[in-house]
Amino acid sequence: MGTNIVKAYGTQSPTDSLKEINIQRRELTANDIEIEILYCGVCHSDLHTARNDWGGTVYPAVPGHEIVGKVTKVGAGVTKLKVGDNAAVGCLVGSCGTCASCKEDLEQYCLNGFVGTYNGKDKHLGGQTFGGYSERVVVDEHFVLKIPANLDLAATAPLLCAGITTWSPLRHWKVGKGTKVAVVGLGGLGHMAIKLAKGLGAEVTLFSRTPSKTKDAIELGADAVVISNDELQMGAVKGKFDVIIDTVPYVHDVNPYVTTLNVSGTLVLVGYLGGLEPILNTVPMILGRKSVAGSLIGGIAETQEMLNFCGEHNIVSEIEIIKMQDINKAYERMLKSDVRYRFVIDMTSLK
Ligand code: NAP
Ligand code: ZN
């Protein structure tokens, strides 16, 4: 199989900064679409992967799974899009297609293992997959999304991960008019959770450690903000919420949030991967039939549903556009929770 060399930004170890490198893209198969990447969002998962926070990163690592661009080539069997169309790719580029999860459009829970857009197992070229911090990407059409024409391309990029990761649990736990939703953490995922929950008609509260984000949260659509390390404010929302979406990326005490759930309420962890500390107290869970759950991105059909919803409701991300060369500085700011509210790389800066 022939290959194309493209420019990318990647890291060679957990402690290196990201630098320009060359990677290979495959020649198109019949079902493949080649996309020239115009914008790529910067997700906290990119940073976790670059620095091997979760273990399992294969180097060199090229992050980026909030990809938007233009179709430059299509395989002979492609029907979804044509050359010149806008197109998007999120966190998934492959799954088995035949297991129970895939049959239910839950490719993210593929029982044979989904292929991540980066640091996944590349079934075509071997080695690991490389993400969107690059000039071009080649993806099976099943995993390519259509972008509603009215949406700004750069501000759409974050919908492909931050959007779908918060949309999927909002839909699964049936958020709509009358639902009381809370969001923990106002970063990339958190600000999309507010906009999407609001779009679905819910009443939305933000939990944040950062009082200076209060005004922004209200402008994003939140009805209220609770400063999470203020015990008085926390006590005032005891027993209030039906659904909480917790986007905090690092280990943190979940127990104070559980007590703010209503009877039968659910706290959905989407941020932190790993053991909880302090340990989870089951008393409020048992006495109020409360659940603590988790959720991973979303399937392809659901991602298209979310994009279409955003098109209809004019929902996009709040972004700060950066150059590819500024990615290492952007990671440092992300670590300080200083993102308002998603960095998006203008990929023409890599040319
Ligand atoms: P982000 O933009 O950095 O936002 C995280 C927010 O959490 C921060 O802005 C901050 O908000 C709060 N926060 C940060 N550190 C904290 C700490 N130590 N304790 C309490 N709050 C803290 O990150 P993101 O891109 O939204 O990603 C959030 C997490 O979701 C990451 O771990 C990422 O890997 C994960 N993720 C999961 C999925 C999935 O499928 N489940 C998909 C994408 C991303 P305040 O200033 O308001 O407190
Ligand atoms: Zn992500």
C-alpha cells in the first residue's frame, strides 16, 4: 500500500514538548475520505495522552480529535461526502462494526475495542494512529461527520469531542424541559455541557472553583453558579439536581456533589479516569437511590445528531484560536484552568 508523508506536531516522550514531525497517511481505500485539516480543537485528553497520564501512550504521539476540514479525495465507494465538502472527525476512526455495541450505534463501546483517532491501533499501516495536529487525515467514511452549513468551522471543531462527550450523557439520562442539571468545572467540556443542556431546555447550574468565571457561565446560559469550595453555597443546593455532569480532569472529592443530587439523581463522571479519592460514601446513594456513573464520548450517529442539533440551535464553542507552534504554551494554560473555553489550532500555521 502506498503512503503519503504529512507534517504533524507530536511528542517523543511524556516529558518532551511537542515539535514538528513527519508522519504517514495511508493511500485511500474504496471507503476512505481524505481531509485537509483546517482547524483542530485542543482537548485535555490530548495533554493526558502526550504526557502519558493514563499509561499506554505509544510515541511518537500526535494528539488531536476535534478535526474539521475540507474533503480533498474520496475512495471509489464513498457516498457520504464529495471533494470540496466540509467534513469533521472526532475521537473515533474505527470499530469492529459487528458486535452488539456497534450494532446499536455505540461504536465507542465496541466490544472488540474502538480505534481512537490518536494512540489507537492503526489496522492499515500498523503502529499507532496519529491525530489532527497534522495537515491531512485519511478516515473511513463511516467515521466522518457532516457539518451544518450555518456553523463557523473553527468554533465547530470542539463539538467533535467536548460537544459529543457532554451531549451523550445528557441524552442518555433524558435531560429536557424541567430537568435540573449541574455541570462541574468550566473548561472545554463544561462550557459545552452548559450550552447543550440549556439548548435541551434544562435549568443549569455550574459548580466551579473559579469565582472569576461566574459572569462567563451566566453568559453561556447557566442559571446559577455555585462556588464548590464554599460550604454555605454547597449546602444551599443539597438535594437539588437530577443530573450532574462532572468534567474535572483529576482526582477530586465526588461526595459533596452526590449530596446535591435529588432522589434518583445521577452524577456522571466524564473527566477523571481512575480510582476515586476520598472513597465514595454509599450512604447518600442508598438513602436516595442516587447513582454515580460514567460515560465515554458518543457514537457516530449520536455525534451527527448533536451536530445537527447545534446547527438548528446555532450552538458552537467559545474559542481562542492559536498557532500550531503555540501548543506547548496552550497546554500550560490548560493545566492552570486558564482556557476560555477551548483552544483551536489554525492548521494553516503548520504549512
Ligand atoms: P479543561 O478544559 O481543562 O477543563 C477542566 C475544568 O475542570 C477546568 O477548567 C476547571 O474548571 C476544572 N478543574 C481542573 N482541575 C481541577 C481540579 N484539580 N479540581 C477541580 N476542578 C478542576 O478540560 P476538558 O478538555 O474539558 O476535559 C475535561 C476532562 O474530560 C479531561 O480529563 C479529559 O481527558 C476528559 N475527557 C473525557 C471524555 C470522555 O469521553 N469521557 C472526552 C473528552 C475529554 P473550574 O475553573 O471551573 O473549576
Ligand atoms: Zn477529547
